[in-house]
Amino acid sequence: MKHHHKSICVTLTLLVLGGIATGARADGETIAVFTKNQTNPFFQAVRVGADLAAKSLGAKTLHYIPTKSDSISEQLSQIEDVVVKKPSAIVLDPVDYKAMVPGVEKINDANIPVVNFADHSAGGSFVSFVGGDDYRISLETARFLLKTIGGKGNIVIIEGVKGTLTNAERIRGFKDALAENPDAKLVASQPGNFQRLQALQVMENLMQSNFQIDGVLAANDAMATGVIEALDAANRKAVVIGVNGTKEAVDAIKAGKLLASGDYDGFIQGCVATMIAIRAARNQPVVKEIVLKPAVITKDNYQPFDLPLESRICPTWDDAAKLGTK
Amino acid sequence: MSDATKIAIAPRRSLLSQDVTQVLYRLLTVLVICVALSLLSQSFFSLGNILNVLRQASLMFFIASGLTLVVLTAGLDLSVGANVALSACIAGTVIHHTGSTALGVLSGLATGAGVGLLNGLMVTMLRIPSFIATYGMLWVLNGLTYWYMAGETIHGFPPGFRQIGSGYLLGLPTPVYLLVIFLAIGTFFAQRTTWGQQIYAIGANPVAARLSGIPVNRRLLMVYAVSGAMAGLASIVFLARLNSAEADIGESLTLPAIAAVLIGGTSLFGGVGTVFGTFVGALILTLVLNGMNLLQVNASWQPFVTGIILILTVWLDMKSRQRAR
């Protein structure tokens, strides 16, 4: 990180010098991009999207990632550092939507434009919000599964980490889809904490007490793949869905092992949030809120998601502004 | 010299019988949990579920058994989870590139053991306290794994390799065989070999152990290397069982493994404990999860219930041993 800080200084100095020398404004902005951890494929997609968007607009990104995954204190101190370095704009996914509010206020005090993505911050003022709607994504994906199995059967939910907003919204989506199908029976709802191994073990345990399981709704793709492995090893069949649209999930959909994955598109979020940040730094008009329409990735439409991140293309600004439901 | 040997070795012999009683009490706890679960859930007491529990306990046991030896020397290895993650990612890559199960297994074990050896060198040569040395190693390994994986998941392995984790042999899951084998080796090594006895002696009194001519540094190096190698083995079973791995799989493995060692009766102060006790500890932790899933305890209450059962288990065990004396 030290190295990064230095390079910000250098970049900023060059930026200022460059600005004076050529008299050109705007070009070569530095955008500080805050993601929550280095391990979740979602944030990797965000970072690639942000880099591509910045590159196409002639700006640079600097990534700030807590070394300890999802560390509130670390993100807070990274924000404090960045506020001193004054980038042109900031793109932020708060590690905790409430705890990071003081950090956002510091950014506001420093008059740096900041775009919020993924987790909706509980406070502070933002140029714009870009995100997916966990509830709608999970609702649509669960509906797709229930439609596939004819609206009836024994259903298991594998929950994520209790107490996180993401999990609460996803489980709410699953349960509302179940409520629309009175012939579908929820036989168990147990926590896998977004972890592959735990989901596998929970599924192995649930198969001991439930001899007929027809559908499994997993709150993320890693857990969905854990569930599939448990089913395969026990020679049992059930249709499974996950959420996130990771590469692994797309491969499993291609192979016919996973029915569908709700697309919580990190790449597009990274693109659009960064585009907005750059536009804000250039005093160009922005859109206040873009909540991406829920998309369900299935065997009929997986192709665009099968591309490696680096060869995907950010939407144009006109298309991006149209992406949202609001 | 011979007097010093007595000082170092004698306390362990007298403790051994205590170790055995302790393990028996822990087994009693397992029995109580099993009887309770059999009464509460009709699915609990079936061959299928028992094999299921053993298979689940095996992964934790692999990590915890190596760790037991470290704790017996009054040390700690906090890097085991991060080691599993790095070893799994490296073994996975090797299999993807070479298509060879043998090379994959070897690379996983070698990575694990190599990391353990580095831990051992830090503890013996640099004299860094094991808590700090292995805590530092945890971050180094996390950093390497995060950088290496760059947020990607490595997945899809050949069926031959998958057998190690999800296959069956004569009706029993493969990891259960590995569990029995390593439980036997670990118990024999710790209780019946000179090296094993020396490990107890080092934990009971390192100064006396050194004075009595035990090559303390060499034994410590070995113990950390074994702990690392067992993390490497766990990474192979993890990969074969889950068919995929990412950089953060280790985070949720370390604390439960340490808990299994301590619930199994091994003392953090060294010199007291058994590998079999650790197996029982892993079994108790696995049974708690199994029971909660079978009884469908609400997700919000699961951490609470786990905590209460663990505290009760250890407290009841201490009480019953006091009474037995």
C-alpha cells in the first residue's frame, strides 16, 4: 500500500504539472476505487470493469483493498489516507454500510466527489449510487427454479452470513418466491456462511434427514457449487441455483450442473461507477441512481458471461444511463 | 545426564494415565451428545449419518492432528488455515497444468510441509515466539495466495483425483480411511516412539529437555513441518472433496482446528494431551453442526448454541475429572 500512496503523490504531482504546462484540464484524473476484499470474484470483476472504464476515458484507477478481508478499521484508515492525497474522485463500496459513514463524511468534508456502489451507504452524500438489487435478483432466480420444477417439491435454502444486508435481502427474495408457490415446501433453511465447505457439509447433513429434496436455493455461487458436490457424491439429484454469476457458476451452468445464477454484475458496476466518478470530476452531468435490472444467467443466455473479464466491454455512457430501473 | 532425563521424561509418564482418563471422559461427552441427538432426531443414528459425520470430521482432524504436536511443545501454529488455502491453490494449478494427480498431491504436501518448515526455522533459528512467527506467516501466505489467485476460483478436477475426497472404498468414504490411518500413525508416534516422548518432554520442560540431551531444535523443526504437511494433506482432501478452491478457504478453518485440539484436552502450556483427544474434539465440533442441521436450529441461534455446548462440554469434563479424583 505504501507504494501505492507514493504513486498517488507522483501521479497527482505530474497531474498538476501537466495541467499547468498544457493548460488542458480534466484528462488523466486519478480515481480511487475502494473494494471490500481481494478474494471475492465479484470485486475482481469490479476492479477490471473500473480499470477498463478509466482507461477508455483517459483516467487512472488506484485500488484500495483491506489486507484483512472486509476490515472496517482498515478501510476507514485507507479513506483517511486517500482524503489527504486528494484524488479526482472516489468510487466506494463501504465494508459496512453503517460503520463507514464517518469515512464518507470525511470525503465529503474534503469536497472529493464520491460514487457509492454495491452496498448502499446509510449516510454521507454521494454523487450517485450504482448497484444491483439483491432482493429482486434472488426473487427472479428463485422464481426461475420454481417454474422449472413445476412450482412444487421440497426446497432447501442455504443461507449466507447472518446479520449481513446482502444475506437478509437474498433470503427475503427466496422466501417471497416460495410464498408465490404454495405447493413448494421449504423443508430446511440453514446457514452456510457464504462458504463452500460449510454449504457442502450442511447439504450432506440435510440429505440425512430429507430423503426427497427437489430444489436448493443457495445465497451465493460458492455455496451452490458446494451443494452440487454434496449431491453428486451422494448420487442424489436436485436442481440448484446460486447468486453472483461467477465464472465458476457459468461453467457449472454450461455443464448442466447448476440451473441458474442471479447476476449481480460486478463488471458492469465497476464500469458504470467509475464512469460516473470521472464524469463528476469533469463536471459533466451524471445519473443519481442506477440500480441494475435483475438478470438470471441460464443455459440459454450464458454466452456473454462466459467471456474472460478482460475481454468484456464496458457499456457506453448512453447505454449505461439506461441500464437502471430507476 | 541420566538424572536430567528422568526429570524430563518422568512427568510425562505420570501424565499419560491422566491423558487416558481425560480422553475417556471426552468420549463420554460424545456418547451423551449422540444419545441426545438419537432421541431428538430419528435420522441421526444411521450408518449413513455416522459415516457422514466421520467424513466431515476428517478434514478438521487432519489440520488439528498436526497442530496437536505443535501445541504439545507449548507452541501454536496459527498459519494452518492460510497454509491449506495456498497449498490447495498450488496443488490445483499443478493438476490443471500437468493433469497428474500424483504431482498435484505431492505439490500440495510439499507446499504445506515447506511452509511448516519455515515456521519451524523462525521458531528455532530466529527464536521468534511461535504465536508471532505463525501469525506473521498467516499474513504472508494470505498475501501470496490473494496475489496468485487474483480473485479467481480454481475448479474442475479429474475423477481419479476426486476419489481422494468424495470417493468410496468398500462402502466407506475415502477420507475416513485416511482419518483412521493418520489417527493410528499420530497416536503411535506420540505415545510409542522416542521422538514422540521427546515432544512431550520439550513441552513439559524445555530447559530440562535440552539439558537431558534431547535435540530440541530438531524436534521443533520436525513438529512444525508435520503440522504444515498435515495442512497440505487437508488441502488435497479439500480440493478433491469440493472440486474447487479460492484464496479465502483457510479463514474459517484455523480457529475450529485450534478448538478441536483444546477441547480434546491438549494443554496450551504443552506436555499434556493426545492425538486421539484431538480426534474426539473434532468429532464433538462436527456433531454439533450435524445435530443443529438435523434439528433445523434457526440460523440466528446456531453460533449461540455452538458456544454454549462447547463451554459446557469442557466445564462438565473438568468437573467430572475433579470428582473422579
